[in-house]
Amino acid sequence: MLLKDFLMKIINVFKWFFSVLGESHRSRVTELTSYEERELENIFILLLMGSFAGIPAPPAFLAVELFPFLEYELRILETRAKDSSDALAELAGLMDIG
Amino acid sequence: MKTFFFTGKGGTGKSTMASAAAWQLALMGKRVLAVSFDPAHNLGDIFGLKLSHKKKRFDKELYLMEVNLEKASAKYIKENINLLEGIYSYLKPFNMDRYFQILKYSPGIEEYASLTAMEELLRVEKENFDYIIIDTPPTGLTLRILALPVVTLSWIDRLKKIRGSILEKRYTIHNINGRISKEGIKLAYKEADDMVMKKLKEIEMRFMRLRIFLEGNNNSIVVVFNPDFLSLKESRRLINALKELKLPFRIAINNKVEDKYLKEAEEIEKKLLINNNCIKLMRIKRMEPPPKKAYTMVGSLTEILL
């Protein structure tokens, strides 16, 4: 009985180890896609609210009507604005440079 | 249901022609609604009635109404503030409406509110009337309102493409990672679940319907002009813009023509309607002194309307 418990514990540790390893691999694989997705979100919200940044913008009412559903995109816009001076470092980190 | 948009330079007699057209059609037994979108609101003055955004019966078959653009904008903004407050209820203590009130001064909101009011009017009243006669604001604002569906649709198309790419990427991430949520927000990865895409499609549908109607056979744009140089110049710009927007300019009315300047009037008509062979043209003589009931006093417009 004790041996069975011990073996179960070891199996669980292995399961946990491989799941973490798998997850880390999976997030490594999706890192570039996530970066692209984040940039697209940023472009989307920038286009929508372009008049604030001085770029050609769609009619204001489009932004007004979509505004309630863009909480996540607004957060990205804010983060990108804060990190804009460090964009090169983010890219270097993504490519494993340095 | 057929619609006629009476357009032209300020002071050419758009409202008079629109009210005469409405009156004459109603006399023929047609169910007619005459609506003014012009902030100057002459329609009520012409018929001697105080009008509001609720239709008022003038005669057996003729109803009148005036759309208040300021009220239409305020209604639109209120609806969106309510929606925002419903979703971001935690922001209520910050008196968000104070910030959003400023939206009414944002460029394009008034045009959009007018277009929304127009769309609603056409949708609600299409079964109730045979003809809807629309008295429009002066050229600049009218063109901006009528151009809105085309401009908006091209923006929506672009935004939909970007949103589509975002959802594709999210779908890939979801397939590999088994989930997609960031900063505590569960992100949609299918078009059917994405509220932004849904809203974009909903707005697209609304504008597409309006565009199809505006460009269709049941709609006609009437350009009212006067036989003078300034009116010719502005009407020419208007006609070119209508062509660009693919809007059906079908009728031209040369208003306030004097017998002694008939030759000049003919020349202006020729210059204006060059390359526009299919346009029905009507000439209305200047009336001295101006009649009290202007809507009863002009020539038979039904000849060119029907």
C-alpha cells in the first residue's frame, strides 16, 4: 500500500513536470504569434482612435459604438504607449538576443 | 414607398419646392410625409404650423415633421453613455457622462445622428406612406450626410479585415495553449463570439441597407437651382459629388426664372445639365410678390415626379 502511494506520488510529480515543460514549450511556440496578435490589437485600436494621435481616423461614431467592447485593447494601447521607447528591447527579448 | 431628396444651395427654394411637391402628390390621393432635416426648418413656416419630430397631420393624406438635429445627436449620445455605463459600471462614481457629453462637439456626430434619424424614419414609415419628401440642409452638410454610408462602409471593411486577422491569431494560440485569456479577460477567438466583430457586422448591415436604398430605383435626388452664376457653380459641384457617390440625381428644377432673362436661364440649364441627358428638367417662374401659401402656387411638379 505504501509502495503504491509512493509510486502514485512519483507519477504525479512526473505528470506535473511534463505538463509544466509542455506549457513552457507551448508558450515559447506561441510567443511570436502572441506578439503579432498584440501588435494587431494595437493597430486596431490606434486606427479606431486615430484622431487622438493625429492619424486619419474613421468617423467618430464608429469608435463610440465599439468603445464598450474594447477594454482589453485599450489596456494594450496604454501598455504600448508606456513601452514605446523600449520596443527594440522587447523585440530583442523575443528573438533571444543579448 | 418612394423618396425624393430636395437639395441645392441655400435660398434657391428647396423647401418651397419640397412642400409644393408634397402638397400636389397628396392632392392626387397619395399618402405623403414631408420631413425637414434643414436646421433652418422652413417647412413649418411654409405650411403655417409649428412642427416637431413627431409627424403632424396637415391634410387628409399629408403629414409633416421636422427632425431636430441637436436632439437627435443628444439622443444618440445618451444611448451610448447608457451602454458604456452598463458595461463599465465600476466607472460610474467618476461621473463619466460629463466626459462623454463633450462627444456632441466631435466632428461627424451631427451627420451621423441625422443619418441614423433618416434610417429610422425610412424603416418605420415605409409601410405608412407612398412618398416621403425630404427637405435637406444646405449642400455641404447634405453631402457629408449622404457620403457617410460609403465612407463608413470602406472603414468597416478595413477594420473587419484587421479584426479577422486578430481572431485568426487568437484561434492559433488557443489551439496550441488550450486557452486564451489575458490580464484576467477571457478573449474571444471565434467571429461568432467576438462582440467587436458582431458590432462591426451590425453597423455594416445597417449602412449597407441604407446605401442600397439611397442608390436604388425608389430614391431620387432633386437639385433645385436658380438661373444665376453662383447657383450654377454650387449646383455643378453638388451634381459632380452626387455622381461620385453614385446617388440617383434624376430631377433638376430651375426656380425663380424671370421672363426677361429666359435666354440666360436656358444657357445656365445647358451648362449645368451637360452630359446629363436623362435628367428631367422643370422651369418655375419667379412670382412677384411671393405668394403667402407658397406650397399651392408653383407649377405642376407631379409631371416630373411621377
